[in-house]
Amino acid sequence: MNAMAKDKGALKITLMRSTIGFDERQARVVEGLGLRRIRHSVVLPDTPETRGMILKVRHLVTVETEF
């Protein structure tokens, strides 16, 4: 766990479905989150901006708060 995850709340976001067949904007949001391929995970700070991006692609990702 990195320092960012210890200081603030952190979210582990995992891409579970492909962006193929979905809107191009959703693919850009997934890329903006730092996700590269299916089952790839990233740890990001729990901010309103991150939550908003997750909300846009909630059908493609899973989110863990405790990891």
C-alpha cells in the first residue's frame, strides 16, 4: 500500500469488462482512470472526481474500499 492510500481513503478499481461496443467517452474515462486491460487494477484516492469517473463506467468496473 502506498502513502496515498494511508493518508486518505483509497479505492481499488478493477476493469472487468471491455469498452468495445460502448461509447467512446466511456473508453476515455477508463483510460483516464489508468486502466489498461481487463482485470487490471489501480489504487486511486477517494475523491469526488474519482467517484464521478467511476459512476460513468460503473457497469465496466468493480470498486473495493477495503483491501
